[in-house]
Amino acid sequence: MADHIILVENPTDWKANFPNLPVVAAKDYLSKPEYSSTGRSLRVLNLCRSYRYLSVGYYCSLLAEARRHRVIPSVRTLNDLSRKSIYSLDIEDLDDHVQQVLGKPRPGFTATAFELDICFGQCAAKELQDLARQLFDAFRSPLLRVEFRLQGKWRIATIKALHLQSLSPDQEEMFLGALSGYLNRRWRQPRARNNYRYDLAILHNPKEAMPPSNPKALQQFIKIGRECGVNVELIEKKDYGRLAEFDALFIRETTGIDHYTYQFAKKAESEGMVVIDDPDSILKCTNKVYLDELLRTHRIRTPKTVIVRRDNLDRVDSEIPYPIVLKIPDGSFSRGVFKVNDRAELLDSAGKLFKSSDLVLAQEFLYTEFDWRVGILNKTPLFVCQYFMSKEHWQIYNHEPGQERGVRAGDSKTFRVEDAPEIVVKTALKAAGLIGNGFYGVDLKQTAKGIVVIEINDNPNIDHGIEDAILKDELYRTLIEDFVWRLERKRGK
């Protein structure tokens, strides 16, 4: 196989007069096993027609990262470009450069807005070439359209991804020239900025029905933090503008890519802060399609899983027997998860899920009385819990309508790490190590066939009276001291 491939949604997008390069249909990349088993040296150029959240183009980049392929655009770039509130964090330093270039007097130029197209960091305007390269370094997407506006001074107004099928003949010529140069360059990653300090912000939502930490746990973080010399302050969504006042951010609110928690994590990272959950962990953990591919690639046992598209829905029950569990890729706390018992239920539930995602996960149903969860910080196990199924229900959390007191959860039991089954802890450590060195909760089932990993959570619960039942204050102290260690490492101490 070539060292690079080009993904297109429709083979006709790669025109007959284009160079003879290894072009692959997106659906083949998503489904054919030879692409799943290819080594990490493969470079993937995603030229799909849409990069919107949970589209086929989005999933191509998502699974490429799970397979350790080197892909552009990355999922992180796609999410950064999706909302100006996120990508504006990355262009603040570039606006001065824009003014320096565009603010120079030019005879006959009276426009107050114009657009610039960028192909792999190349553009047609020589005076903007350095800026085009910097924008490509910040947003590594093959084709970008940047709009500049005069608002007192020249600024970058919007940045959008362009798509191959929308190019004019002149743009196609520029694209092909830039593509040739790109394919002959070494892969580079943009450099991160760093900053240092010692105040910890905990992002929470007092109105969240099922937060990762209950109020008593949050108060313990404040108390123990001060004992460790760290000022801990609870912040909310409205405090986004204050984020740069702090040195570190701990997210204790349910995370999501299409959610302000990701925006907080991205801004914190751009400010050089220590942040848990970091943006990459949120990206990797919140999507079950990515996690399934990642775990299988590294031979970690998971439930038998089929990635379902509209064109293979009819064949799902020939691969997985009923009952089948259907999952929306970015659900949390058992939300967006359905158990179907026959074909009618399969078609009905899948149809509902396809309204928000081009791909759905179908998994074999593995009933156990409880799930294991191993809490892991910086590749070290902190706690082990058993979470029992909700009464007369097949999940830990029962979201079914008609309950008297809203969401109902099952009981739990906490263990010392050394008292938990060694295989459970070892499997959890291996799985979490694939994500990073942050704070993760690995959910596992103990079955007759062995240990099965269900998912990896990027912001696992720490509730007073449950996860801290064994370690007590030491659990909070360990987390606070980890922030201190990360901050001091940034300072070179």
C-alpha cells in the first residue's frame, strides 16, 4: 500500500485530468479491514464533501486517528473550525500581522472585506503568503477560505474549510500544485505555547442533573486544595472570560465536543494552563466509534461491535444476535443507548439515531450484575468501584420516562486497588494508556469469556461517599498534587 491515500466521498470528485494518485472512497476506508490494519506511517488526506460533526468526513478523520494514521484535517481541527468562539482563540496573535499587511495604503483598493483561499498553506497573494502558512499551521486543513474585514483595523472574520468539488478551474490548478508540494514534505505538528501559575478553577454546572462530582465532593476539592497551597475556585459557563486568571482548569461537568466544556478546555490549553480534561482526551473519549476502533486496534477485548451506516443496517442482525445494543457515538451516562429485541425495534431505533449521526454503534448485549470502573490518574490506578445495574433495569442509569424521581442509579461498592482483581486493573491501565496521562475512568465487564472494556471516560465521577469511600481525603489530595506536579514541571522545577 502507498504511504499516503486521498479520501473522497464520491469518486467523481477526483477528476479524470487529476494526477494518478492513490484515491480511496470514504466508505471503503471506514469499512474495509485492510485500512484498519495498516501501520501508523500511513498519511491520510481527507477530502470528503462535508466535515460537519458526525458526518462521513468527520468519521474518516476520527477513525484515522484511532488507527494512528497521520490525517489532515484532524478531528480537533474540524471542531476548532466549527465555531468561531473556539478558533478565535488561535487567531488572536495573527490579527496584528493581518493589519500590518492589509493596513498599508494601496492605490485603488477601497474594499472593506475580501476572501483568501489557501491550499496546504499556499495562496495566490504573495504579500499574504506568510500569513497563509501560519493559518495552515494553526488549522491543518487542505483547503481553507479566510474572510478579512475592516473593523477599525483589518481582522480575520471567519475561517472555513473548502471542499474539492467546489473549486473553480483556477483553484484546481493551485490545489494540485500545492498538493504536490505537501506530499513531498515531512509531517509537522504546530508548536504549543506554555504559560505558568498556581490557581485552580473547577468548571461545574449547579443545575446539571448528573454531574461528575456532587456538591460535597466539590467542597472537598476546595478544602484539600487550600491545605496543599492551591487556591481552588468553582466557576461556571458565565466565567469563560475569566479563565485566563487561573493557572489550571479541572472540568467537573459532563463534557462534549459540541459543548462549551470543550471550548473551555481548548481556551485553557491555548493559554498554557494545565487542564483536565484536556481537549484531546475529550475528543477521544466522547466518541464510542473512535474508542471501539482504538481498543480493537490494540487487541483489547470489547463487545462484538458493528459500525452501522444506512447502507448496512439490514445486515446487522446477521452479525450480532438479538438483543442488540445501539449507541449514539457521543452519549454519556447511558443516554442515547437502546436495547432492541427484534428487527422492527432495530429499524425504529436506528432511524431515530441516524437523525443526529451518520454512524451508529451496534454491540452484542452482555448482561452482568455490575460494571467495574477503575479510576486512573497519570497512568496510576486511584480507585476501583463496582456499579450495579439500576433496579429492574439493564443499565446502571435508568432514563426511562415515567419514573417518580427522574434518573435512577444502581448501588455501588468501592474497593482498594490492591483488593480488586488484578486482571481488571491491568486491562484498565492498558486501555487508559492509549488515551494519555490525564484522569480517566475505564468501565469493564467481567464475563465468562474474560474481561471486556466497555468505554473510557474522560471525566469519571468523584462523588463524596462513593469513589472516595476508601481513600477519603487522600483521593482529593492526590488529584490536587497532580495539578501541582504538572504546573511545576511546566516551570522546569
